[in-house]
Amino acid sequence: MNLDKEYIKKVSEAWDKTTSGVPARNKWWNSKQIIKHINWLICGEELEGWNAGAVKLLSKVKSKFSCAVSIGCGEASKEINFLEQGIVEKFTCFELSEKRIERAVRTAKEKGLENRIEVIYGNFFESEYAKHKYDLVFWDNSIHHMPDVYEAVQKSREILDEDGIFFCNDYIGESRFQWSDEKLKVVNDVRKCLPGEVFKTSSREYMREVGRPSIEAMMKMDPSEAADSDNILPAIRSTFTNPYIKMTGGVMYLIGLDGIIENIPDYSKLMNYMIEIDDLAIKNGLSMYAFILARKNGEVIKVD
């Protein structure tokens, strides 16, 4: 996958601007209730912490991985978590934001894991590491940033050991967030019924009706955002035999609650209602996210 220097520079600059620290509760991933619910959708238990449900299922497939690769690791917090839990012995990670790499390296050192993780700046697909073999290829909210998803998925299978595992926990909705009329209708029908004060947050006042973002504005902000995301599931299904796919929702918590979640406390009647609507959307084929496991050798993933 060739990425020109200007593209890499724009992506790097976009993610360098993203800072760590205590997050404001203005995105769905800052909601402990939503995270626990996603874990329940994945593994049947309301576990706390990002990827807790995914880890539980993965451990049923294989208890430990010796050599894993992560492409687009950010600050590598998820990868470091896997190292701490003993699921992965050694992680090789790639990232295009130098500031995020600095934070990843610092965190790994603070936790005494610097000898078990390597965080590298650059394009994995054009590196020597793309010629190596791994028993786990790890994509966590990063494959939707790939400009060519089919190539990314096919390369993932190629670099796996014969019984290696492809792991993906990601946004699989419309590319460039050009959401369908059906999804927007679900969201806006619900938002019409919300009290007016919900739309006034500490930082701004939100419009009651939402629509699709401008592609031009998205490209300017981050050219990698949801670049080819609507091809993720088709690419996985055409590349792997018997992939395990669990839809994890997102119509309400990604679009409907964006920003205004600040005014909707966890376990409130309104939050419970939003999650119920999101579950109904999943049942009607309107999920925005999915968790996927697949074996290179095509064996069925057994998680029961």
C-alpha cells in the first residue's frame, strides 16, 4: 500500500493534535455504560474496560500469542493492555503520529514493558516488517483509516502464521461518514423527542437535526478518516473463510449522542432508552461497528 509523503504528513499532523489526558465526556467511548454494553454484546458479560469482552472471546480461541503486529496503534494503550494481561508476549506497532509514539514509548517504559513492545513511525506495508510472520494481526479502530481496505485485509492474512488470528474491533459504517438516509431517520426521529436542554453543553449548542459531514471538511481535517470503511466487512468476508462477526451498534451512540452525551448520565432513563434504540438498530441491520475474529486456515472460531 503506497502512501505518498503529503498524505502521511497530513495524517500525522491530524493525529499529533489529539492529546491524551483526562477526556471530556463528550464521546461515546467516554461512557462506562456504553463500553460495558458493548462488552455484553460481544461476550455476554457487562465487563468494564475497553476490549474486555473482546479479550474474553480471544482467550477462548487462544490463550497466548507470541508475536503480534498492530497497524495504527495510536498511543498503544490497547496493545499495552494486552501485554499486561499476558495475552501477547511481544507487540510490533506502527503509527504515523510521532507525538503519539512518544507517549506510547513513555507509557511502556513506565510499566516496565519496553522490551516487549516496539513502536515504529512509518508505513507498515512498505517496511521490512511486512515480510515477517505473526500469530496475531491486531486492528482496533484503525483499519477504517486505511485508504484501501481490501489490500489491508489481504496483507493481514498473508502475514499471519497458518493458524494465526485476525482481530478487528472497528467502525464498519459508511465511508467518510456519509450515513444512509435510514440511519439518519432513526437518529433524527429520536432527537426530535429529546428535551431542548440536552442540546446545550458546556462548550456549545448542538442542532437538533443531524446530517452527513462535509467530505471536503473531513479530508481537510484528516484524509484517513473512514477512508474506505464500507469495504471492511466485504473485504473480510472475501478474504477469510468462516470469520466470526459480532455487530456492536453505534447508530445512536456514534451519531445520535455525539456531543450531547455530556448531558445524558450513565444509567439514566434517557441513556437506557438510547441503548435500547441502538440495539433495535442492530437487529435491523444498521450497525456502525463490529467485532471480528478470523483464522488464516479457515477453521471456525469457537467461542461458546
